[in-house]
Amino acid sequence: MIRAEGVEGLTLREIGARVGVSRTALYRHFADKAALLEAVATEGFRGFREQLLAAWEAGGHGTAGLDAMGLAYVRFAVANPAHYRVMFGGFVEPKELHTELATEAAGALLALEGALGELARDGLVRSEDLVTMARFVWAVVHGVAMFAIDGQLRDPAAVDQLARYALERMRLGIGAGEPLPVTVEALDDAARIDC
């Protein structure tokens, strides 16, 4: 229903009609639309985390595991665009840090941080701020996922090709080796013109 109507068009009355229950019956489970969306997002993050972890394991850890996680991320979004939009579209915010939604959302990011930590210990990625690195990796695959579910890539092969390309470039950027010697100060110095 979210796929057809969008999150904004979702009403408990319409949901009740589609599933064959009264709106009153739905209110026994969900106080309001926000509570329903929170449940959808919680379920989405749980399945998302499980798929990321399964991909890491199936990929055998290492860089192949990281690639598998990235592909799983994009494929989850393509297979579950309604869940994905609720999860990442700003429609729900955990009211408290200890809600089930907050726990599941954090768990998905922690799965990636854990994988990056293992890669850093093995010398396969830089051992720098893993939280920032995880956010960077997340942003890369999130961009591909949004491109795909927004219809910018209609051919599934094009989605997979772009995801693989982005993952390869991302791995080059975070790979082990000397960090780039670019700092804010260096950029400031380079921008100064001596006259």
C-alpha cells in the first residue's frame, strides 16, 4: 500500500479496509499512523540487519564479505522499497534511544562497523575512525539504493553494475595504505595566494 499511495497517503482506515478489519481493530495494535510506521521501520531494520550479516557470512568476511554486504544493502532497498522509504525517509524517529526501533536501526549500522573493524584488524582497510568510515560506506550504497528505487535505473543489471562499481571505488578509498595527507589546514594553505 505504501508503494502505491506513498507514506503520506497511508491511513489506518485504508489499511483496515484492505486487510479486512475495522479501523478500531487496528487501534488495538497501533495508537496512530506514527506507531504503525514505527513498527514498519522496526521490522524493516531487523530484516535489513539480518540480510547484511548473512551477506557478510556468505561472502566469507574480508573484502568479498564487504562487497556482499554492499550488494545486500542495495538489493534490500530494491526488493523492499516501501520499507526502505519508511526506514530512511524521515517518517519515523525513535522518541527514545532505547526503543526497539532505535535498537534495530543501530544494529544495522553496528553490523557494518563490526565488519569494518575486522577488516581494519586484518589490514584490509585503514584503521581510522570506523564510525565515520561506516557512515561513508553507508552513504555510498544508500545513494545507489535511492537511485535504483527512485527509478533512475530501470534495468536490474544496471543497478547491479552501478552497485559493484561504487563498491570497488569505495574499497579503493578506504583500503589499507597511507591516509591521504589532506587536512583542513593543508586545504587552507593551498587556497592562500601569496602576492
